[in-house]
Amino acid sequence: MSDKATRMLEYLAHTPAWVTAAEIADHLGVTPRSVRSYVTQVKTFAHPLSIIESGPAGYRLNRQAYSRLHEAATPHPPDAPTARLYRLVRQLTDATGGLDVYELAASVFVADSTLEADLTRLRALLVESGLTLSRHGSIVTLEGSETDRRRLLSRMFREEGTRGLLELEAIQAEFAADSLGAFKTDLLAMLDAQGYFVNEFGTTALLLHVAIAVDRVSRRPGPAVPVAGRSGAATPMAEQLGVLLQRHFRVTLDAHDLDFLALLLATRVVTPGHDQPAGIVAANYVRPGDLAVVRRIVAQASAEYLVDLEDEGFIVRLTLHVRNLIDRAQHRSYSRNPLTRSIKTAYPMTYELAVYIASALQAQEHITITDDEIAYIAMHVGAHLELQGRREELVTCIIVCPNYYDVHLLLQERIERLLGTDLEVVTVVTRSDVEWSALHADLVLTTIDPQLHGDGVIVIQPFLTAADVDRIRLAASRVRRLRRRAQITGDLLKFFDEGLFLRNFYPRGELAMIRALGERMQRLGLIDQAYVDGAIDRERMSSTAFTDHLAVPHAMAMTARQTSIAIVINDAAMDWGETRVNVVAFIAFSAAGRSSFQAVFDQFVEVFADRADVQRLIKRSVDFEAFIGELAHLMDQ
């Protein structure tokens, strides 16, 4: 299944009611037509199980069938297609002279036909990347700039991160830690009693560290290896963690282990007046030398793989882990990691990035880092990329709820529980004298009358009602729609220019139109006369009228200095070949810009498949700004 189909399935899994195609489309940032294709993908993938129900109200997950599918799922085998595809990209990226397909197939122990299928998948992956796959006999070559090659790898990282690296069920199964769920329940109750609130995204990562610590201590034959952290007695929170660990796992961790877990917990605690910013944690608990080393290595890795890892909280948590790793390596008391094999095969890009970090650490500290320890680094990286990807999609919000006992905590907990897939709570304001102009988020949810009014400000009840939830969800949907439309508008403005927009312009015939638009593009330095002549030759060969409404004249050669479109919109249709058109889009193709242009162009042409959409575009495009706005709206449908 595609990544979008998988995300749709996850969305349905978190929504018990019927969901319309429009709501799913809004969540995924696609059109309702695309949603129907994803439903078909899922049904084909799950056959003979029927895991999605369709009806007048939309779509709903058949949870019984979904559970059976989940139970039947098996880990990726060593030669998983995802791992092979990534390895193929890396090999072609490094081999500028090309590779022999038969030697490639032999090197990864697959049939020639399997490798041919992988190459077909790779060609689909290269769309919009600026790269092309060329083949001469048995030699296949990846062609394109170094920047585009690295952008492709970066995109594959992001897509891999959206699949979610850390799941509670996987951790429990691999570490034989059946009590993690009950431990998590008691941990949240303990924190709630102290006025803390734990971000759910950070909880699973914390539980992973708990499982690691319990597993390591239960298997440790000799005296404990000291784990870096503060010296001296454990903090009150660490002591309470020790009680919970003893109760659920029958293990006793020393003060250093407990203090380390408490620090990891503190970096994930969100509550007014109690949170510890990464800078404070770094100043109090991380060695400056360790932090400098990790920061340097992370910067190098970010530059090498074009992945954004330069988040201070992530760097601090990784530094804490690295110090413990160094201590273990120096004592040759490595931690085992039962997830290593599955991470290497199912998340090959994340694992390779971890190898890069581990290699730099080895050279710096003169130690040996095992595959299991590399997999732990991969878990840190994967958890960060997963959270980063989710945050980019979430709508940010600020809660304004004056402090009255723990009402604000209960309100935040309910909002996160019911709307966690839509919203990220960035701040909770517990004062009544609010500086409204200083609140910067997509939405402001307030229990008091705001002095700030607008679509993004929603008055809610202290005890959240169903009506409040519906209004917040609609507002979040509107924010995402406006974001998406702004993105489409930005993409359009890369290729359309106000100086190349004409309204009710009627030269005498197709060739006169091409010459007139070509002159304007020449004046802007986009093309030369040879391109105009090429467009005329192409038109004489065969009409470029795509539909009954649209003509797209262009030259066959991609010699333009920049991919651009000159657009004419006429109320009255003009003759073009054997048909009549209202819109003429003269396209200047550049070799460098064609691949990135293709997706925009496909959506542009799709608008003209619907007569009502065309008439609406013609009627409302009174000027360039209105044209771009209306086109973005139609492309977003």
C-alpha cells in the first residue's frame, strides 16, 4: 500500500464513527477522488478480509477484520522490498557510471525479474525528484544533480518516519515486557497526582527506555555498570519510579539508573511551571564536552542526509544516551536489542543514519559500537523523525483556561485525547489577565471571553462538550485546508507570472497567439526565438488542444531558461484546430524544471476535465490574483 493509504487506515482506526471521503481527504491533504483510490488499495491489500466498510455516511473500519489482518501481519523479511529499494537508490546514487542489472540482482540474491520490478518501483519514486533512470542494455544509471539525489534520500527518510518506529505492542513483544501497559497506566496516574501531564508521543519512547533498563538489569550477571547521570541519591520522582518498577517488573535499579530514567521523563513532561527546557537539562545533567561532540556529529549527519535533526531537545536526549553508550562500550557491557533485525530491514534509511552517527562516535571515542547499540541510536532518530513529521501536520493550539484546582489539566487531557490526531497543544495559559496579542498559534481555545476575535479563536466550555469538539475539529480542518491551498498557490506562482496573464486576448488564429505569447516570454528572458519557432512547428504537426476548453502549445525541445506558463483566459471561445477553446496556456519547458512542474501541470489539466469548473474559472478570473486563487481552489477539490 502507498503511504497515504496506510495513513488513511490509521486515521480510520482512531475514529469509531463513519468518516466522509471529504474529511479523510482533508486529513491527508488530497482530493476525495484520491481517497477512493486509497480505499481500493486497502481492500486489494487486505483481500479476502473486508476491513473497510462503505456506505452513504462514508467509510468505517471493520475492527474485527482489521484485528485479524493485524494478527496475520509478519515482520519484514531480510529481503524486504522497502530495504531493497533503499539499497538500490544508495547504490545508484554512489555509482555515477551506472550499474549492471544482472550483477545487482546477484549481489542481493534475487531473481532478475524481481530486480526489474524494483526498477519499476524506483521509476515511480523518481517522479517530481528531478532525477531520471536511464538504461543502455544491462547498464542502468541514475541521472540528475547531487542536490536532487540527496533530496530524494531526504524524502524517503520523511516517508519512512511517518510509518512510526516505536509501538508499545512491538516493545512488549520483543522485550517480553508484558507489564508495560499496566506500568504506563500507573505512571500516568502518579504524574497526574503531582500535576504533571505527559505528551502521549513521548510516552512510548520513555517506555522503550524502561524496557531496555529492565531487560539489561535482569540479564546482568555481575555488578552494575554505572550509568551517567547525577551523582548521589535519586530524586523524589526517581524514587517513585523505582517503586513502580519493583511492583511491575520485580527489578531493583540503582540510583544512577533511576535518576537517568527520571531525567528522560522530565524532558517529556509538559505542565505549567514544572517543565524543564532542553537548555536547563543540558546545563544541569549533560557534560559540555559530550554535548559539543553530539551536536557536531548531528550537524554533520543533517547535512549529509538532508534530514532536520538539529532540535535541541533531541540533541540533549541523544547526548544522555550517548554518554551511557560510551560507558557501556568502555566496560564492554553492551545492551542487547531484540528489535535490531526488524529495524535494519524495515527502516533501512533510519538505521543507516544511525550507522553514520555511530561511526563518528567510534572514531571520536575510540570504542566499538555493536549492531544492537546502533539500533538504539536508530530508535532515537526514528522517534524524533516520527514526532517531527506528526508535528508538521498538526494544527497548533493554545488553551486559555484560568487556574481553578486542576480544571485546566482536565481540559488539556480531554482535548489531547479527543483531538490528538488533529491538534498539538503548544501552551496552556492559566491566567485571567491574558495578553491576547502575544498568543501565536493556529487556534486559540479559551474558556473566558476573548478580547481577540477571529476564525482562529474559539470559546469553549471548561468541561469540553461534544459541540465544542465539533467546532474545534471544523476549525482545524479549515486551517489545514488554508495551509494546503497556500502550498498550492506557492507552487503555481513558481510557474505563472502576472506579466504573462492576459484576459480576453484574441489574435487571429493559433500561430498568431503562439507568436504573441512567445514575444512576451522573450521580453522576460525566459525563451529565445528558436523556442517560439519550435512551438509553431509542433502546432503544425498536431493540434495542442487538450480538451474542448484548453490548448497547451509548446515546443518539443526543453530549451527554456526556466519552466513558465503564459496564460490567456477568454470569455468567448476561439478556434484552435478542430475545436474551440477559452484558455490557452503556452508552456516553456526547461530540462531542470520539468519534473517538479509535472505534478502541478497534471492537476492544472484535470481542472479542465469538468465543464462547470472551467466555466467557474473563466468567470471568476477577472485578474491575475483572482485567477491564481480560483485555480488553487479548484485544484484543491
